[in-house]
Amino acid sequence: MDLTVTDLACARGGVTVLSRVSFRLGAGRALILRGPNGIGKTTLLRTVAGLQPPVAGMVSMSPEAVAYAAHADGLKATLTVAENLSFWAAIYGTTDTAAAMARMNLAALADRQAQNLSAGQKRRLGLARLLVTGRPLWVLDEPTVSLDAASVALFGAAVRDHLAAGGAALMATHIDLGLDEAEVLDLSPFRAEAPVAQAEDDPFAGVTA
Ligand SMILES: Nc1ncnc2c1ncn2[C@@H]1O[C@H](COP(=O)(O)OP(=O)(O)OP(=O)(O)O)[C@@H](O)[C@H]1O
């Protein structure tokens, strides 16, 4: 497990928001992205996860090695908690859904349909999905939204176990997960320059006196 990001530029809605981002993330390590709202944390995470191509630069790991948890939990509303986990486990070719359920304190809710879970319970189920992926790099976008303090601690412990098992985590979070292994990368210096007007938008482009 070794993620190397080199001179990465990434865009949202056709506008480059970050450029020349480089970092390395090895086994057992976590990296927390920081920066003001709108700087491009989600955009960078999506690019590392392979959900959108980079504008420039390189991401060393294949998307096949990444488990991505976005703002949306991606639950199947009419499937139960246990069925949701079995569904994902089948997709990722793993089997241990019981351990994932226990880890995120979902065992008592195993037979409840996802649509009938509270917001925090849905979040716990969305995060339990990470545990059945068997993938080494967790890419997490504000994973603690809707979680109470006890659930934040539960998830922090799950991330620590993942790191201890040789995994790694790249995340945007404003909440302290209590990870001693975590480093912080402030994205502010990597804000892309304001986009240059395209020639077709400029009536005087190419006009010389
Ligand atoms: N679909 C879109 N089309 C155009 N611009 C977008 C789109 N989605 C996001 N943006 C813009 O891209 C920029 C980066 O957004 P992004 O969501 O990556 O920031 P962020 O750092 O994760 O923000 P936050 O901390 O608020 O979650 C923002 O200025 C945002 O307004």
C-alpha cells in the first residue's frame, strides 16, 4: 500500500480548482485534507478515487484499491442492514459482514430496512461498507456527518484498526478522529490561479493595433 500523488491538478465543472498537489501516503498512515469550504477537498478525493480524471499529474494507485465513502451513503433503501452489507460483500468478493456489523454497532439493527434507519444509523451502515470492501486505501469525505460522539469514537477505532492492518486513509474531516498516525495537508497553497478567459469569450482576442 503506497499512494503517491504527483503534481496533481483537478477540476470541478470544467474549472481547475487545485494544482501541483503532491503527497505520499504509505501503509499504516492517515492524511487529513484541510482548507476552507470550496477549496477542492471533495474534488481531490474524487480524483484520487478515480471517479474523475486528473487535469494534470498522476495518482499511483488504481481505483480498484480504493474504497470511497462520499457524503451520500449509497444504501439500498428496501434492503435490510444485513442485506445491504451482503450485497456489497458480494460485489467486493468478501464474506465477513457479521464483523463489519458488530464493529459499527449495527447487529441489533440487522433486520431493519435501510430506509427505516435514523440519519446516524444510515451513516454507520454506509461506513460499515468500508469494512467489507477489503480494499487498502480508504478515501473518506466528511465521514462523521450525522454521527454522535460514541459513533465517532467507534469509527475512529475502525480506522485505527484498518491502519494497524496495513491500510491507509485519506480524508476530509473537521472532526478529530483521534488518529495519532494522521498528518495534515493544508490545501490552501494549492489553490489554482483564476481561470484565464477563453479566446472565444474575449471580443478583442487576437486584435492588434
Ligand atoms: N458540479 C459543479 N460545477 C461547478 N462547480 C462546482 C461543482 N461542484 C463543485 N463546484 C465548485 O468546485 C469548488 C470545489 O468544490 P469542492 O466540493 O471540491 O470543495 P470542498 O473543499 O470539498 O468544500 P466543502 O469544505 O464546502 O465541502 C467549489 O468552489 C465548488 O463551488
